[in-house]
Amino acid sequence: MKSNTRKTLDEFIIERQDDFQYSTGELSRLLNSILLAARVVSYKVRKAGLIDIIGSVGTTNIQGEDQQKLDLYAHNVFVETLVNREIVCGIASEENDNFITIQGLDQSHNNKYVVLMDPLDGSSNIDVNVSVGTIFSVYHRISPVGTPVTMEDFLQPGVNQAAAGYILYGTSTMIVYTTGHGVNGFTLNSAIGSFYLSHPNMKCPEDGSVYSVNEGNYVHFPQGIKNYIKYCQEEKDNRPYTSRYIGSLVSDCHRNLIKGGVYLYPSTLKTPKGKLRLLYECNPMAFITEQAGGRASDGKRRILELEPTELHQRTPFYCGSKNMVDKIEEFISNTEELDK
């Protein structure tokens, strides 16, 4: 099918306006602002190696991780786009210590939504031309409209998300998002700058044959996860499974969402609370995965029901095909029972 016969994302959003409960157009405008920033970042990603945008800037973020030049570039582009369009009342970014309060030109605080984002997930891969992505999450504010946002607006459980999505900068640039009414994917036609519906009504298979985990940390994994990995490698039934790990959350989860599989980022001896950020990475990816029929868990509880207590909170993360996440929880539970 030719791209000009497909539905554009703008057309799709207009048609689905009724999905945006309690919205009078702000959420549609917010998503369009994210698309504008995504086009700019996509263009810059594709020029990596031709301009001075790769490598580290020599500083660390709040997590103590080296900040890449493209991290800061993407952060600035998304923040400036959202601020300049006066659509949101607050932004929290993985690259910032604290949240950003936004007021309109008239000094008001009347906007209804806050955005939390990982501006460039997997950015350390950009130097070697591996796919990276942006992850975003949108919530209705809790604080009264007309007042500055508070920490309470950002520390909401994932079940409260109004929308979530990711942008994948790979062989093509895609946005995959949900507003709680299923998951749809759109691919950028860079020649004309429009996103076209390419993956309608995405569904995650209940089973898969791929597990995605950094096995270099195997010796530091909890015993239940070690046992699950051995299970994946057994020659029995439809196993062994295939191990596929890109090291970019968006890329790994996108593949598993389409083909079936499970992504694992357990706690380790070095990171007993896990490494991935609940608010910027896990909640939005969990919302998308559940809306596609999959599951996301910390090994014991549904990710979307976790109560955040801090802006940069971390958690173990298991996400993907429903039956595979169920099996991981079973291994963790059985191991803990044996340890009692």
C-alpha cells in the first residue's frame, strides 16, 4: 500500500478525539508537540557521525550516568517544544534532578497535563549506530488548575496515565502510543515529514520464543531469575528460546511487542532496587504493553499499581508476552518459598 493512501497520525488523532476523556483538545495538541520534537531529534540522530553530536559531554545526570551530547540535545528539544506551545503545566525528565514548572505567558498555571520522559533511551548506543528511542508518559495533574504543579502531580501510579508512547529512531522512525484504547504505530515518511499509520491495533502475542536480558550480569541476578534463564536454555518442548538483547529498552520491547518475547531487567547485587526508572521508563512501557495484551511486573506486582515515592525511583522490570511474564513470577515465587 502506498504511503499516500494511509491515514496520517494527525487524521487518526482527530478521528479518535473522543478517546481523550475530559479533554477539549489539549491532549491532541500535546501529542502533536511531541511529534514535532520527534521529527527534529530524528533528523539529528540520522546526522550522527557527520556533526559533533556523539560522545559524552563529560558530566553525569541525577542517576550518576554519563550524559551523552544527544541526551542533552533531545532533552532540550522536547522541553522547549512543550514549553513554547504552552500545553503542559509541568515536565519531569530523566536528565533533570527536579521537575520543571511551566506557566503561560499570562503568568497562569491553567494547563491540565504533566509529561514525564526519557528523552533518549539507549543513547550510549548512538556512537555505534544502534537504534535508540524516546519514551514519554502523560498524566492529568492532581494539584488545582491555576496553581503551580507539585511533586504530587508526578508521583502518580501508572494506572493514572492518560497517554504513553515511545519513538523509535531505527531503520525508520516510528511512534507507538496509547491513550488507553489500544496501541497503534505510525512510521515517519521523512520526505514529507508526516507519520502514517503502519501498525494498527498492535497486539503482543501471549507466548514468545525470545528472552532479552543482559546475561553479562548473570552472576549478580537473584536465584529465581537464574533459574528462569536456565529454563529458557533447556532443550525441551518449544525451547531453548533465543536470546536477543540490544541494550536499548525501546528497541528490545518493540521487537517483543511485535513478535512475542519478554524483556528482563532484574535487581542485582549492585542495584538491589533495580536499575530502570519507574516513572520515565517502566510505567509508560507497561501501559503500552498491557494495552497490547501483554504484561509488566516487578516480579511480584503489576508495574502500573506501584506507588511512586520519588521522582527517580527504580524498580526491577519484566515486560512482554503475558505467559512469559507469568512464568518469571512463578520462578521468583518458587525460589522465595524454598528460601524460607
